[in-house]
Amino acid sequence: MEAILWIVLGIALAIAEAFTATLLIIFFAVGAFAAAGAAALGAPLLLQVIVFALASGLSVGALRPIILRHAKTALETGDTPFGIEAMQGSHGTVMEEVDGERGMIKLEGEIWQARSFDGTEKYLPGERVRVVKVIGATAIVWRDDLPDI
């Protein structure tokens, strides 16, 4: 029964990691799965907790630095950007007025939510803007007066 509880905890922690950008909770899920293995082998609760703590701590200490070292942007590594990273610097056309709160632009044939970069600028439909960065599903834009990258 304890093994099932550890497995449920591990799954819950893994799901919770999907909603964060920290890359930390997943290592506690690893610890929970290790504790589930200990419970399945008949270890007492105290030993299960120790296995959980050790496996979590070791995975955080050993694996997280390696993963973070390899999780660099294309700009940092010199590779060709793709996905959202490739959209930075691209041109868009305002479809609905863009201000610091909301707006819509057409970007590479798709409609995107947008906000102005500084929050005080407004861009009217038909104006060209440039994507400064993308946060989630929102393009942060500025007037397209910058030279091409």
C-alpha cells in the first residue's frame, strides 16, 4: 500500500513540474519513485523516507546542473534558432490595436496575442511591428523601425 502512495506522489510531482519552469520538482518525483521501490521491497517507512531524501537530493545535485548547462538558447550556442526563439526579430502586422494590455498581430501567417514592449505605445491595425520577445503565447512587440537582423 505504501508503494502505491509513493507512486501517486511521484506522478503528482511529475505533473506539477509541467506547470513550472524551475526543473526542480521532477527530481522529487524521482525520489518518490525510488521510495516506492523501497516500499515494494518491504522497507520500513523510515527507510523509505531516507531513500526519498537521498534520491531526491542526489538527483538535484548531480543531474540538475548537467541539464541546465545543456539547456542554452540558440543565441548562446550559435545554433539556428527554431520555434518561438526564431520568432524574435520577425515582422508582424497589427490586426487589432496593440497596447500595453492586449492586441492581435499577424505573424508568419498566424494570429498572435500581442502587447507593446513599453506599455505606453499603441499600434493601430495595418502597422508593422517587430517581435522583441515571446512570453507564453503573447508576442511582445515594438514599432518596426529597427534594421533587419
